[in-house]
Amino acid sequence: MKHYDGPTFFRQHPEALLQARERRQQRALPAKASAAAPVESAAPVRFGNDEVEMDRDTASMYASQQARAIQQTIKPRVHGLRHATSVATDDEAYVSAVAKPYSTASVAFSEAEKPVASSWGQDDWSHSDSTVEINSVSNATSLVSTAVQPASLATVTSMSTSNSQSTSAASMTLVESELPTTSAVTKPLPVIHSSAEVTHSKPALGHGLADILNEEQNGQKDLALFNHDHADSDEEATPVIDALPSGRTYANEGDKDLLTYHFPDLDLLEPPVQRNEEKLDAWIEQQIDTLNATLSSFNVDGEVVDYTVGPTVTQFQVRLGPGVRVNKITNLQDDLKMVLAAKDIRIEAPIPGKSTVGIEIPDLKSRPVMLSEVLRSDAFQNSLSPLTVALGVDLFGQPQVTDLRKMPHGLIAGATGSGKSVFINSLLMSILYKATPQEVKLILIDPKAVEMAPYNGIPHLLAPVVSEPQAAAAALKWAVNEMEERYQRLAAAGARNIEQYNDKAEASGHPEQKMPYILIIIDELADLMMVAASEVQDYIARITQKARAAGLHLLVATQRPSVDVVTGTIKNNIPTRVAFMVASQVDSRTILDTAGAERLLGRGDMLYLGNGKSQPIRLQGTFVDDEIDAVTAFVREQMAPHYAFEPKQLLATEIAAEDQDDLWPEVLTYIADEKTVSTSKLQRVFSIGYNRAANLVDQLEGNGYVSAQQGSKPREVFLTPEKLATITED
């Protein structure tokens, strides 16, 4: 059964609300033109603590939502409803309570079906005639009576429960929608009154309309907009596709019911960390004086003219005097490091786009950059790409994100403890916060078998996390085959890349044919290269050379960036490089083709060389640790993964294919016409040696085609010509 929930979509997308309102007005024009009855004025309605004026459609929609939320938990028995839309299931009828003028729905609840008191509150709601009523739920049974009188205007004026000040009014016409199946009642059914005054005691957990809309605006629910032109008929509502942005509500492939993917709440992540700015200011003044004095002592005409404070390092900008060569200050790097008593310093001479030299000095106390700081930024929130990931914070304190589609493949390298694995976790967490399982699929290869274990079972996975090097090679081969198959589909559809293909699938009315992006992450390349270097290198080269247009992207990480691990073939096809702290300048040049990574500080301090860039930029990577378990648990609870392959089975198939003898088809054809077979008989018939014939007999026994060995007797043949024909067809 398909269910859709409340007005979140309209609050987040006011332009869609205007479109829906225009459509509804256009549909109502013929009926209004023929009707002679005058338009009735708006009637006051009270929703909990909110004073509301709204038309019948809006009021009935809201009452419908609350009624549906109630019935999902306490499963009411329907006694009677004159005008309602019934949603049928196998054993019962669920009533969405779309009320018509003066219609009444009565629902009784038994003792076993009573709502939980803490979810409703114990107070009674007093009422006058023809109102929605909730009696106390402390009795053995309670009766809910629904009646909504017509009005014409949908003007909602929210009253603040904290300061009793009115907020701004908003006019809107809402489309009636159904709530999804919920596990608990979170909002009480409001009192709806059409003309007389309503007095009530405040419920224990009362929520007014303003509270509910505010909760939904904060991202608790999503809405798929549906057209309810025929809400009174038995026809199923049809989606208004052009009013929906892509990436909001999705069906999980293979599930019978329509399930929605809700992005994890940012509150699951640790909040940003603040630091003492007063101590930092005093330290900066001291460093400026020391730098100026040191330059003067070495007869270098220059002075500090500006500085930029980053989370880990502070960059001091030095302007050199006329005629002073840049290398004169770069040659002082070790001297400056000693005078400043710094762990290490890095000189950027000159700063790209400026006429100054940058001297980067570690901060007095570094500030960790939490993942939530970047995920809450406008750069991440406003990005439409499902492959948007958080990188970190630059020297100016600005959050930096990137689109993996533009990357399109990346090499990540650094010494042990430099922050590679944390960086990979940040990328994966960004995907969980940005992409649904229908938009992005993951293949995770973790030879260490511990770093990516928390991601097992999430619905984004194409296969369980791969830990065996040989199985990893088989998974990469699967990715290559998938890439080739996708290119055939692109050619058949006349599309140049996956974006065009998905646009055509959406436009043709077949969104189920859209292809997801596939992100492959290898946590330690060195382990794979030790076991199957030639295969892994070939597969990586093929993927990095041509997989971008097919929607496949590869990220490779290693702690040993030597030329035997990061070969020229691999490096030449991976344009984006991320270098963490390395042991030597040689390793830095292997990754970035330039020095500098050997002077990084570790713990997430990195140089990022983007695709098409000539110079790397220095970033402080985001930090995420214990929050991973909470986020992945939230994602796993929503839906189960649908694996495209099992790595171990894939590996077994590969091994079986490699071990299969070239004579295997001929041997099967031969024994199908025989009653018995032996090793010596195969030697004579096929003119082969004993070892080869014995291996063939063992394979026949393993597949169940012949009996087990019975002393010196020949083996009985179980394979018949009919079975052989079936095997050949398969």
C-alpha cells in the first residue's frame, strides 16, 4: 500500500505550493462558473493552541492526517462514514476521513486498542455541536466524532505558545494527502470548530498547527505531492511529477510497499568546537613581531602585512621589498622554524593570485573540524549533486565540499595516523546525508576488515564489505563488466553519459530504469597489489580511463605511496590527489608531483589537488568517529540492502572458471552416452596424461555427474543426454 505524509514539501518548496494552488484553481474554474451559490466566508477554526481560518479542504486534510496517524497505532473499527475515501487492505478498510460538508465519521476503540496516555494527554476537549471531539482516553471505550463545516478561505494565523505573539499569516491551498504507516501517535487530533467558542484544557503533549509545521519544516518528514482530483472516487491518485524535485521520496527496489528514505538528522553528529579567541590574538601578535624581527636579522626586506587563521595553521602573508628574490625567504625555512619554535612550517611562495609570500605556522592550539560543521554549511546543503562530499575547512575557515562527478576519481595517500581512514569515513557519511540508495550505490573494499565494518548492512551497498584481496579483484572485475554493460545501454538510448540517460528515463515515464551512481572505495591499495598486482592494476586502469560517463567513480587510499603501489598507470588516470602527512619529500612528489606533504602536521592536515588544478590547497579534514554507528544504525533501520553480488561467490565462480579444463565440454558430451567412466578410459579417448584425466574425473564427481570411486570398478555415469541438453541451454 502506498502512503504519503504531510505538508513538509510545501513549507520547504513554496514555489511548488503556488503551482499546486494554480492547478487546483484551474481545475475548479468550470465548476465555479456553473455554480450560482455565493462563496461563503471563512470560518474560524481552533487547532490546539492555534487560531485558524481555513476552507473545508484544508481542514479536512489536516483532520485526515491526524485520523490516519491514530488508526495506524490503534487500528480502529469503522462503524460508519457517509463520505470518506477508503484505502483497502486484505483484512480491513482504513479510512482517510476526507470529510464532506456535515458528514460524520464515528470510530470506537476497545480497551485493548486504547491509545497510550502519554502520547495523548489525559485532558478532555470540550466542544459544541458539529465539532471534532476527543473524549478522555481513560475510559474503557472512547468515541471520535468528526464533522467539518465548509468554508472558503485558507488563512492560517499561528499563535506562539511561548510569548502569545502572532506570527505572519500565510495563505495556502493544500492537497489532501495520506500519512505513511507510523509506529506511534506523535500528535493529538485537534479540536475543529466552525462557529462557536471552544474552551479546553491544555493536553499533556498538545501540539498546535504551528508546532507541527515547524517540526515538519525541520526535516522530520517528506511529502510526495499527489493530485486528488478524484478523491471521492475509487480511482487511485496520480502523481504530479513536474511539481516534485528529484531526490526527495524513493521506492526501494524489491520491496512490495513503497518505503521512503529519510536522511539522518544532523543532531546525530557532534557539534562544532569553539576555541579561546583572546589567547589566539595575543599569540598572533607575538608571532608577527618574531617574524618581522627574524627577517630583519637575516637582511630580508619584508614585513607581515596580513594573516589568516585556520583551524590548524595560521598563514602570515609577507610582502617583500623591491628587488628581493622569492627564494631568499624560502631558503630561511629551517631558520624560521627554529626561531618560531614550531613543529614545522610551510612556505607558499608566492600565494596564488597575490603578491605576497605565505608562511604557514601551526596554531597555538588546533581546533578539530567536526563533520557537522561542513554538512550544515550552505555549500553542502545547497548542492544538488547526490555525490557531494565534505572535504574540510580551508585556511580562511570556509567549509570546502566537492562533487565526485567532477573529481571523477581520487588518490588518497598518507602515513599511518595521518587521517586517511577518518577522511574516508567523512566521505561515506556525506553520501549517507546526501544520497538515497536509489541514487548512489557503494562497493567498499577494506583489506584491514575493521575500518568499514560499521557500514555493513546499509541499503547503499551493492555487496557486503569486501575484505579478502582476491575477492576484491573479483569485485573490481564485476565493476568493469557493469561499466561495459552501461555503455551498451547508453548507446541504445542515444545518451552520452549517465545524466542524459537518467533524464530520458524520467521524461519517458520510466524512472525505475534510472541508473544509480556507483562509488568504489579501496581503503588500502598496497594489500591488493601484493596479492594480484597485474589484475588490480588493469581493472583500476580500465575504470579510471572510461567509467566516468557510465557513472562509476573510484577512490583509492594507501599508506605506502611508493611507485610499486601507486604505479604510473594508476596515477596517470587519477586526476584528483589528496595527500596527508608523509615521511619524505619523495612520497609527496609521488602523490602530488610536488613537495609539501612531508611538512604537514598529521591528524587530518592535508593538501588537496583538485582535477585540473596546478597547485594544491591546504585543508583541515573533518573528524567523525563514534557518530558513525548511530548514523549507520538509523539508515539500516529504514530498509535492507539488495546486493547485486556476493564477493565470495563471485570469487568461487572466477576460480571455477579458471580451473575448468578446455576439454570439459567434450568430456560431458562423451560421458552422456556412456554408462561408466574411468580415468584410464578418458586417457585413451582424449589422448591425455593421467593427471589431467584424474582431474577431469574429480570435477565430474564434484558436479554430481559420476558416482564416487568404488575400488577398481569404473564410476557410474549419472549424466543423461537430456540433462546435458539442459546444461548446454543454461
